[in-house]
Amino acid sequence: MGAAMSIFPYWLIVSTALKPRGELFEAAPWAPPSSPTMENLGALLGSDFAQSILNTFIFVTVLTVGQLIFTTLAAYAFARLDFRGRNSLFWLYLATLMVPNVVTLIPLFLIMRELDLVNSWYGLVAPYVFGTPYGIFLMRQFFRSIPREIEEAARMDGAGHLTILWRIILPLSRPILATLAIVTVISSWNNFLWPLIITSSEDTRVVTVAIAALRSEIGIDYTRMMAGSLLTLLPMLLVFVFFQRYIVRSVALTGLK
């Protein structure tokens, strides 16, 4: 029963997206299409919605690369470098996880407006590209599980912090890096509120905002809306199918519950 309830929304999306417009209200919403058609998907791919998909891929790629770079550097500093106030700063930063994202939307928007970054790619990626508290915590916990003896042996051979990070820590951290990348991809792909607030043109519109705009443009054309949802859903399903084992392995290695 639980599996059926979880799968049902996805079945509803697929069946509705493949139905002709006139067939939607002729049978039950969950009934399979009698004559499946790709017309709804083709119409979206031939419109500005395709540009929104491309924008989302760019958005997700930039955030994922930025998260991997800056989160790794910050986590290494918190895990391996000894500096005054390290633990206090880390736990203070981690405490921001307790603040709902919606609370920071208005201050972030005001900051971007003062910097003249509203409706730009810079404003779209700036709040997330330099790392998140969850990502830094995840990486820090894994770095702390790596034996210090390996690092000390490298120091005796004259290796510095960057050499140790690049040649020793990162090769041992591939599972957790994969997990961070997957989590970033999924959260970035599904991000809606911030792109909705900070962007207003089609040049920077992502798919979540495009689906919302599609609804206002076409009224009650649910077949077209479900087609957009299906196009948005497919990349995430592929990510889950091919990379789910990295998430399970990394959670086991870090001991996170």
C-alpha cells in the first residue's frame, strides 16, 4: 500500500502528460491514455520551456561545482586546521540550519538589489555556490574519520595543506563527494522560491518557475503542465537510478542517521 501511494503521483504525471487534450476529462484521471501522444512534450520542447531546461542545467552545474570546491575547502579547514575559535565558529555556522530558508529570502533579495544583481545569473547562484551548512558538516565529519597518521606521514615528506588535500584527502573522499554532488543536484534542480524571487526574464528562468508560469499562461491545460512536470522529473529519476548506491555508502561511512 505504501509503495502504491508513493508511485501513484508519478503514474498520474506520466498518464496525464501522454493524453490528448480532449481525453483528460473523458475518463478517470488515473486511467491510462487510450491513444498516447507525444504532442504535449513536443510542444513544450519547441517553446521557451526548452530554454528553461537549459538554464536549469547551467544553474545546477555551476552550483554543484561551486559547492564541491568551496565546501571541501571549508570542511578541511574545520576538520584539520587549528585556529582560534574554530569550534565556536563551526557550531555557530551550523546553527543556521535551524533557520528556515524562507526567513532569509527577503534579506538576501535586498542584498542582491543593493549589489545590482537582481535578474542576473550572479544573483541566482550567489547564495548557494559558496557552500551550505549541511554540505560543510557532511564533509567535515568524513574528513575527521580519516586517520591523522596518513596526514602526518605526508607532512614529514614536506607536503603542505593543499598537497595533502589534493593527493590524500580527496582520493579517499570520493563517496562523500559523490553524495554531496547528488544532494546539490537534486536540491538545486528543485529550487523554486529563490529563482522565482530573484529572476524575472526568460533568459534566467529555471524549470520550476517555468512550470508555474506555464500554468498562468495556459489556464487549466493540465496535460501541458504534466508534460512539463514529466520533463522536469526525468533527469532526477536518472540521477536516483544510477547514483543511489553512493548515498547509501556515504551515509554508512559517516555514521549519519
